[in-house]
Amino acid sequence: MITNSDAQLLVERVQTGVRMEKRILKVLKGFAEYRDMTLGDLLEGIVLHAFDGKCPFSEDSLRRIRELKKFYGLDLDSGASHRLREGHRGEGHRGAAAELKKKSISRKPPR
């Protein structure tokens, strides 16, 4: 196992077509830009820390992430993990709310 060191590590990277929730991606891209790093580098760091059971973010980073979540309207937290379901285009968090509103209107009891 490779441990902490200042030596650069040569790795092979592959292109991937991962799909993820739109607002999560916006927050990740915003944070990567803030840190002046690529999205791939950020994700690799998050995953390697998670694999070691460590938090990948400092308190300052977590504060910035909270700001980005608020800016992009990301109201999901770890409790939403494994419960996200992909809808059709336009059925995201805003579309889903409109659909629920339509259903509640159509369910009004007769007078």
C-alpha cells in the first residue's frame, strides 16, 4: 500500500460517463473550481478519503460546500443516499414538485 509522501504517483486514468444528480454535480464543479482543480482530481480525493474512512474536507471546505449547496438549491444530504430515482428530463426536483401539486389538485374531494 502506498502511504503519504511528496512523491508524485503515475496512474492510468480512464474516461467515464457517470450520471449523477444535476445539483450535486454543480456543487462539485463549483468546489473544484474554487480549489483550482479538475473535477476528476476532486472526485479521486473524495473517494480515496472515503475508502480510508476519513472526511476529505476541512471545516473551511465544508463551509464553502454549504454555501455552494445553498446557491445551487441542493437540499439533499446523506439521508437521500440510495433513495434517488431518475425521472424523465424536466422531472427533476422542480418538475417533481409541480407533478405533486398537479396530483394533489386532482385529488380534491367532490363537494
